[in-house]
Amino acid sequence: QVQLVESGGGLVQAGGSLRLSCAASDRTASMRVMAWFRQAPGKEREIVAAIGLRGDRTLYADSVKGRFTISKDNAKDTADLQMNSLKPEDTAVYHCAAGPWGRQITFTSVAQYDGWGQGTQVTVSS
């Protein structure tokens, strides 16, 4: 099972930006589908963004399109989530997830992700 460590969360004012990073190893980021999920208090876990095996395709939740960008940094073996124009409703614990090594998966299928990070808190104040 892949080990993932998230960083970059914190407190930011509405309209501000944060960049989350999901640190992996052994070419995890480049060889796995990577995704960010979030869960707010009292809410169900939801997918925020995902990026394909080779960064060839992406998916974004409608609520974050145009504001968030998911990317892979193969040199650092990370999957990053640039979050701009943050809103209070973006407040949640953000979890990185990785799919099986070398396999394309359906981004929205939670069960297909092999590894999960512990999460990083993002709080957007208003």
C-alpha cells in the first residue's frame, strides 16, 4: 500500500489561495491516478479533483472548476492541488488518494483507490 503525506493546509481568508501537496515515493505520483477528496463537518466525502495515470486527463468537482488545479510533480513525486479564490464552503479536511500502480481507474470510484493520506485541514474564514 502506498504511503501518502499531505501538507499545505491551513487557515486562509476567503478569496485567498493555498497549495496542497501530496508527497509520495517510488514514482507513485507519476504511475498512479492521484486525487484529492475532502470532507467537511457533517458532510459526505466528496471528490475534489483527480489526475490520470500520466497526467493526461483531469476531473474537477463542479464546485471547484476554474478555481482549483491538480497537477503532478514527477521530480518531487507529489500531487499538488492549487486552490485559488477559496470560499468558506471549501473548509474541510482534504485527503490525498492514489490509485493502483500503473493502472487507470475511474476517478470517481472511491473503492478503486489504494492509498489514502491522513488529511490536512483547510479552513477558509469569512
